Amino acid sequence: QVQLVESGGGLVQPGGSLRLSCAASGRRFGIYDMEWYRQAPGKQRELVAYISSGGSINYADSVKGRFTMSRDNAKNTVYLQMNSLKPEDTAVYSCKATYLWDVYWGQGTQVIVSS
């Protein structure tokens, strides 16, 4: 079993920055592919960023150049650095861990971008 706990959300002005963290319990964190998703009110959940167990990273077009995903396997944590935030980035951000058929989700952290 893996438990995921997100943190770092909050209220930020347009153009500001936040860093989200997703801390995982359990062993062998490094074998998991990790993803950040977000879901805005009234919209479908969308994939924001992905980092494989080997360190390959992909981003949604809407966040390329603004968001950076990273992982620290020694700390069992993945991060999402979000810069140049826009009102349309407002959403609940959740992390997901996947290894073969094992899938785990965190509870999410709210990000609100507003002046």
C-alpha cells in the first residue's frame, strides 16, 4: 500500500508561483511512475505532468514552460513547481502513483489563482 499526501496549495495572485508536494508512504517509491492531475469546478480531470520511474517527464501543453515536475526518491516525494500562474490554473491538484496494476491517488490540494 502507498499513501499519498499533497501539500502546498493555496491562494496566489496571477503571475505568482506555488510549489506543490506529494509525499508517499511505503517502500520502493522509486519504482512508481508519478503524475499530477487537476480538476477545475465543472470540468473533467486533466493530466498536468508525468514523471516516470526512470525520470522521463512530460507536460500538458497548457503548462509547458510554466510548470516543472521533479522527484526526490530519497524523500519519497514528487514536486510540481508552478510559475506564472493564471486564473485558469485554479483547480484541485492531485498526485497519482502507478506501478503495473497498482494505482494510488492522493486527496488533492486546492490551488486558487485570483487577484
